[in-house]
Amino acid sequence: MGRNTSLDERKSASGAAEELVHAGERPKSHIIRVIEGFETVMFRSKFETWPQTTDVPVSEDGRSKVAALLRRQGVNVKGLLKAAPVKEEPQPYIDVTGNLQVWRVSGQEKILLPASDQSKFYSGDCYIFEYSYPGQDKEEYLIGTWFGKNSVEDERASAISLASKMVESLKSLPAQARIYEGNEPIQFFSIFQSFIVFKGGLSYGYKNYILEKELPDETYNEDGIALFRVQGSGPENMQAMQVEPVASSLNSSYCYILHSDSSVFTWSGNLTTPDDQELVERQLDLIKPNVQVRSQKEGSESEQFWDLLGGKTEYPSQKIGREPECDPHLFSCVFTKGNLKMTEIYNFDQDDLMTEDIYILDCHSEIFVWMGQQVDSKNKMNALTIGEKFLEHDFLLEKLSRGTPVYIIREGSEPPFFTRFFEWDSAKSAMHGNSFQRKLALVKNGGTPILDKPKRRTPVSYGGRSSVPDKSQRSRSMSFSPDRVRVRGRSPAFNALAANFENPNARNLSTPPPVVRKVYPKSVTPDSAKLASKSAAIAAITASFEQPPPARQVIMPRSVKASPEAPKTPPASNSKENSMSTKIDSLTIQEDVKEGEAEDEEGLPTYPYERLKVISIDPVSEIDVTKRETYLSSAEFKEKFGMAKDAFYRLPKWKQNKLKMALQLF
């Protein structure tokens, strides 16, 4: 229905549609009413072509009830509508104080550019950039490729391959970007700040291509004729793009730099602002520094200026439009045998991103491919291909450009320019386990995720960035027993106890420490009962140290027995310490042996089966509801399950859960 149709016309159309559905032997159908400007993808797909969506014009004669009331009182409401809001400059949503490194791709190699040339690109070349910046609690990385309009396919493939290797070297933590010339996002320009694109190229691939095709080499020459269009929003976001040196390349909304040999002109269009003209001065310092410049205003140009451009001709006055950012659409992806299947998710939020799946967030001006931690490794390698397929199929029929920027985002390393589309909780993306385990952890902890302490990333150097930590970091890391090997699985109480009573002569033993399991299961948080029992055990051990140890044979490691330097009789002053160390090692090994035994043997209280059931009328509080069976006594456990606890825990997890469900313990 058109926007300007009357209510009677709409009622008539609806009635005619209902008559058409009920007439004849048509199958039962739903009638979907579509209003101009709000056509669905399914509706638009029925047409061969559909015009690009534009803003619906608003009438200046306010037709609302308020406007009608004002008109009845004699007020002229024409022109009283609120003016269209001024379009704000897009925000980069990225910290621009980080470190930048840029490489030019030449053949199968990449060449590191000096800092003075990092923002000077050529249209016939491909580039790789690595940008590191401070994140919320760690160093964040963005690795991207930039393809010039005239770059060759072989070097584009080389750039993607080299960039992927850089991502792998950082353990797949960085965000990755693929960017084409002319479609750069605001984040890219903000990172480079002053960005210049020259014509031609310097790479081996470009030079070889024009030689084979016998094409003229248009590579920028400082002494030749060159015309640059200057654009941007300020000193932190300004660009100079080399264009054809002809009058038709001018535009009244921009400022330009024209040079030939020693002659340099600046040209300002009538629609430019003082800020635009200031950017020209800044770009001159980069392109033609320390040269006398002649300023030209539109309409008062000199003859020499037009002669350099080949004569005066007509040129446009409207600014060059950029693809607008539209409302985001989230899609779940299935990629098999080169085929991409999409399912749109409406009213999405962060919880819709499942760690086992791949998703695409489409914002029209750029797309994001989000990869969960538990996605198959083959699909992770095809992330860029998935993004390319999405652009090719254009599922929303929005005329997506094949050059639209594509970002590859890894779960747990989401950059702020991606998370801004969600009400983001970084703690959720840092959780471990599959989707079910994460949901269960959130339910058990009242919606608050329990996380491991995030590991600080170690920067990788690519010819320039130092990867050595500062002195303060090194001194802190070495302050606690530098020559002591940390035993995996020991609780902090054990480590502290061992540090106080350990014999310093026994630290260099060649026998490796025993591999022990964690005191508590991974999915269980120790409750007060466990902590109390563990504290009681440690207190009992500590009390026993105050009494002389009974005479018994001490089992020494093989390396100590075989070593001729090992004393046969330990010094009397160290007898307590040696005995303590032996007890701790013995206790640790006992924990390792008891890995499959029942939890109640580690000090857990026991309760009757009737109180542990899910539907118990007198339930036990302060227990781990996912491990109800561990609170049964050994006798009652064997009676209910028909097997001992150690036999039960050797069963597959699914079979354990099935038996527990049958006994209403799960």
C-alpha cells in the first residue's frame, strides 16, 4: 500500500484480497499487508529489480492532530516542522593511540615500511597492517589487508595468506579485516589519521603486470603533474586521493592540491569550509613541503591553473556519497561443501551468539563474521570465504558491494566497533565450555559468570615492536620461588604450606613433580563444607608437625639415591622440614590415586537419599545440585545405583546422567 493512499482505499484493497483468497479452490493463505518503505525481503525478492531504499519524504504541512488543532486556531503550521537533524560524523569506536606497522606486499613477500611512509599507499599495490591498542584489560590487535583498485590478483592472494599467518602467530586472537580502496571504514582512516593514495604501484606484481600488458606506468612522480582531492573531518581523520589531472575531477565540495614541477596550486570549492581548507595546508606538508603555493578560489582561477588541467570543463558540486550504516541484521551460518545457508535472528542480543556456531552481522556498510571458540577448525579457516559468499548472495537484497569491508571476529577478542551493536558483557565472552555448560554456570551463580583470570597477551614482534616485558613485570614474576616448579592442581594452602616448610636442599631434584588433578571438579565451585573439611585436614597436618615424627623409612627419589653428593643422614636441624616435605608429597600422591573415588571420602558430608532427591520434601541446602549422588554414603550409593562409586564414575557422562535422572538425582 502506498503511503499516500486513503483509509477507504486501504480497506477496499484488503477486502478485495480476502475475496480473492476465498474465491475458487485456492489453498488457505495468509494475507500480508506491506506498506511503502517497509517492504520485507521476501516481498522484494518477487521482483527482478527493486530501487535502493531512500528516506521517505516528510510533508511540510504537519498532518498530525496537533497540526490540525493549530490550524483551527488560525496558526500557519507550514514550515513549523522540526528541521532534519544535522548528520553527525561517524565515530571510529577504537582507541587511536596504539602502535601501527605496515607492510607492502611484493610478489610472495612483505616489505616493512618506515614510519614516514606508513600512510602512503599506491593504488596498484596491496598492503598489510597490524594495529595494537590498549583494550579493557589486555592488548588488542587488528590485522588487516588493503587492496588497491589496480592491484593484481596474485598479490591479493599473497596478502591474505601472509595476514592469516600473522593471525595464527598471535594464536588467532586478533580481529582481521579485508578492505578495498574506496570502501575504507572510519576505523581504518582513524588509525592512519593522515592517509594518502597515489596512482600506480611499486610492487613486483604491478610492475610485471603493466609490462606484460604493455600499459603505461602511471606511478606517481613528484616532478610530474598530479591532482589530489583532500577530504576528511579533521587532523585525526584526513585523506588525500590522487585523481586524474583534468577539470572534471574537481568538485565544489572539496579542496584540491595541483602540482607540476615547481608550480603548486591549492583550489577551494565554493561549498568548502575553513576546516576543509585547513586540511589542505596539513596535506601540503606531507606531499609538497617547503614549496611556494598559489591559492585558487572557485570562480577566480588563473589561466595557468586551467592549462595544467587541460582546459576548463563542467564538474560536480555534490559530495561523494559513502555507503550508510543501516540497522544491523544478525544471521546464523551453516557452511558445508562451499554452500552457505543463512537464518536471520530477530531482536538479537549477545546470548544469541553460541560458541559452536558462526554468525554474520550485516550493517550494510560493513559486515562482521563472528567465530565461536568451538567452531570446527576448517570453518575457521574459511571465515573470509564465508564473508565473500555473503556479499555475493546479498541475502537482504540491499545491493551490497563486493568491496564492502569484511571483519573476522574471534569469540573472546571482540573489538569495541563490534560490541557496540550489543549490550555487551565481556565476562560472558570470556567463559569456558560449551553453550550448555555456560548457561548452567550462569544459572548456578545467579546470572554472574565465573571466569578464570584472563591471561595477558604477549606481543609478537614483526621487526620493530619489542616483546620484552618491562622490568617491573619481570621482577614480579620472579619474586615467588623462581627455582620452584609449580605443581598443577595444588591448592593455594598446599603451596603456601610447602613454601614454609620445604627443604631448600631438595629443590633441585631431577624427578619431575607428580601430576595431580584439581581438588574440585571443573564445573563445581567449592562450597563452605568443602572449605571447612579441607581447612580441618590442613590444621591436623600442621598440628602433627609439632610432635616428633615416628621412625619410619623415608622414600627418596631415584635421583637423590643415585647421587653421590646426597647425604646419607639428613642434618638434625632439617628433620622437621624433610618430614613435612615428605608428608606433603605423600598427600599429593594420595590425591592423584583417589581421582576416581567417591567425593564423600574426601570429607564431604553424607545425607539420606530421600533428602537428596530433586522432589524431596525436606531438601538439603548448600550442596552442589549437579553432584547430588556424591553426598550418598557408600552403602546407600551401592544400593541405589547397583555399583560402587568408582565404577559409576568410570561410566560415560551421558550414562551417568541417565542413571541419575532415573533416580531423580538430576
